Amino acid sequence: MSRGGKRWASPEGMGLLAFLGFTLVALLGYGLYGVRPDRLPEVEAIVSFWQISFQFFAQLHIVVGALVLGIVLVRWSGVRWLPALIGVYLVAFLSEYLGTGYGVPFGNYEYTALLGWKLGDRVPWVIPLSWFLMAIPSYALARVTFPKTGSRWGRLIFAAVILTLWDVALDPAMSYQSPYYWRWADTGPYYGMPWINLAGWLGTGVVIMAVLEKLGGVGWMSELPVAWLAGYYGATLLMPFGMLILEGLWLAVGVTVAAYAIAWAFHDWTVRRRAARGES
């Protein structure tokens, strides 16, 4: 078997393939019936199955993603990542709780019942978990751009930017048209999202990345497979990005592609500049 084949045959490789497969199947169902529920056959069993699966597919995407990332974290770092999980979860929950109650730091919004049980009657339990799942690859990718100890603030801010780019696709996919996973009371020009939301993501992201840096940035996180984490980030992003395409939200598709292109260009420029200076 080739080296690449062995890589995919590993537990983390198979986990990533399973996660990608789940995402593609969910998008297929969403494209066939989520966007056009009138296509559903008028068979009670099929309609009931669709209603149940549609209600839980977003929650399951987060849960499956957590299990897949957990495989890598346990295999590469044992249980050293658990304090970071707790720290990030608490920061994300506090930000979401303040946001849903007082409009700070994201603006005024509320979650619907589609994301499941809510902590404090306001924040679905899977939401802080999803912050952790995307914070890990965002920080790991930013370490490639800013690896040196002296570039700490550049690393934290760029990691927060990578995390925030996810919301450029996520927000219009999940809140612009039915079914709504959250609803905005404040509105803005980007599919109803207020601009303060991006500022809130960046600010919360910097705090989260500082927590990750403190609780593992120069330890267990530096040992994680960056290429795998990049694939994991892409598989997670594929869900909202695919929904944008299926819903025909082409402005959001274009903005998402342009935002990631700019981020990649900045990464490439920074790495080339460091190489020209003879820095590792």
C-alpha cells in the first residue's frame, strides 16, 4: 500500500473520510429536500424520517466532528487537551450567553430549537463545542504562518481571523432563510447579519486563541498533524458553504471564496517574507 493509502487507513484518516462522507450525504439530502420540501414523496414513513433527520443533522454534524477530532487529540496528545476544551468552552459559552441576553459582543440574536438543548435556556450546548472544534485547526494553521515565539500577537490575531472566516459562510447559511438556526434582532447588509457580529467573532476568537496558547500552544498543540487539521477545517466549512450553493446565495459564496483567497495570499506573503530573511 502507498504511503498516502496508509495515511488514509489510519484511524484519523478514516475518521476524516467518515466526516466528509457524512457532510456530503447531509448536503445531498438538504439539496434534494431541504431547499425543496415539495419534492418529498407523500409517504408518511419517508416524511417522518426526513423531519427527524432534518431536525438533527446540524447537531449531528457537530457531534460527529467532535468524535473525529477527538480521535486525533487522544492519539497525538492523550488527555492533555482537556483543560483547553474546558477553557474554550467556558469562554465561548460566556460570549454566546452575553450575546443572546444583552447583544454583546455579537449583536442581538436568539437560537431556535433546531440546535437542541440549551444551557441557561439560551445557548445550545453544541455551540461552545463547535467553537472549540474550529479553534483547534485555526490556531494550528496560524502557527504555520507565525511560528516564532516573538510573533505571538500576529499568531493570535491571524488564528482569530481564520476562525471568523468560517462565519462568513456559516451565518447566511444558517440564519438568512428558513429553516432558521438563529434569528437576528439587529440587522445588517450581509444577509441580515449586523457588522458587529464579525467584530464579536474576532474579539472572542483572540481570547479563545490566547486560552489555547496558554493551555497547549507550545506543548501538545504543536505536535498535532497540521495537514490533517487543514482537511478537517475544510470538511467542517463544506457544510455551510455547500448550503450556500444549494440555496443560491451567490454573493455569500463569492465573499467566502474571496475572504479565504485573501487569507491564503497573506499567509503565502508572510511565509515568503520570512524565508527571504532566512527565518525558520
